[in-house]
Amino acid sequence: MITDLVLLSGGMATRLRPVTEKIPKSMIEVAGKPFIDHQLELTKSNGILNVIVCTGFLGEKIEEHTGNGKELGLDIKYSFDGETLLGTGGAIKKALNLLGDSFFVMYGDSYLNTDFKIINEYFFSTHKSGLMTVFRNDGKWDKSNIEFEDSKIKNYDKKSSDVKLKYIDYGLGILTKKAFEDFENENVFDLERVYKNLLIKDELAGFEVSERFYEIGSFEGLSATEELLSTKKINR
């Protein structure tokens, strides 16, 4: 079982201004506590014990809050972009020395109520260098960007409006260090390019998730996530 996870928490969160002018998106209060607390509880419940937080803008506030994770039963480390924002791909590349050969990747604004262990098992059965989880979205929750057929990702395009793009990148992936070999001479790039490069090389597995994703990247998404996590809190 993969026990390492990269949490991508380095964005500027401009869509949530003015809330995010003084705190990073991960620290927005959702259902009574900072959103990152919910994410860490979720990952731990799925057997993830080592979390690398890739962060940039106001990232020191995340470190001040979560620390080394020992009180949570986790090992949390931090990788800061520095003066230049590295993009999601560049941020992971910078953190590779803190990670094992294979690791989960999750966005810092996502709450993904799915079974990581099943995804982990499927990934190793494919012998690929990466995996992307996908969800049949049909343009409902966000713009669909994946063509997925016969359990395979056929196309991944965030800009296209092709009717064949009925699925969406769910927000949880698995990558290997090998997936970054073609980016040895680059430091600033997005994770989208890593996935596309793997797809071209037939090194990207696809796993369909049946339950919708939740996110706090917009005020609408934040409201839905607040409702979900408040309900979970009541039912505990």
C-alpha cells in the first residue's frame, strides 16, 4: 500500500478573494475547522501516513497550524515553491526527494470521499507509471475534460469542448518518480503536462470513481463541501 501523498496547496486562490487575501485556501474554515484538517483525517482513514504539503502563497500559515503531524498520527513535511511559483508539476518535482517511488497526489482544495486502497491495488495491477481517477461528470459539476472508454483514458483536454469529453479528472492520482523523467530540465510546469505525457506514452491508467467530488475552489463548491462535512460531523 502506498503511504505517501502529495497535497498540492500552493495556489493563489484568487476566486475566493477577499477570504484568501490573508490565509491560504487550505486554512479556510469548513464545518468548524480548517479545511486541511478534514483532508488529513480523510487521508489517514485511507492508510496514508506520510503527507508532503507542496505550498507557496502564505504556506507558512499551513505549517504553523499542522506542524509535523505527530499529534494526528501522521508524518507531515513541507516543500515550498520559493520566490517563483512552480506550478503543480514543478512543485511535485521539487518534492520528489521526500517521496517514495510511488505516491498519491491530491489537490489542496479537494475532498474526495473514495476508497484509496482499491485505487492503489488497481494501479499496481496495471504496471503503468501513473494513474488518474475519473468521474462521469457530463459537464455537471465542472467542465468535463476526459474521454474515457473501455476503462481507458482516450483523451485529456481542459480547453476542448468535444462532446466525447464526458468525464472529468476527479482530483486524485498516483504517480511514480519515473513519470517526471522527461521534465528533468524543467522546473516550472503543470501536472496536466505530466498526465498528457504519460497518456501519449500509454503509461497512464484510468480508474473510474462513482461518487462525486467536492471542492472549495469556488464559493459554490465551498458551500456544497460545508454541507457535506457538517452532515458527516453530525453523524459521527
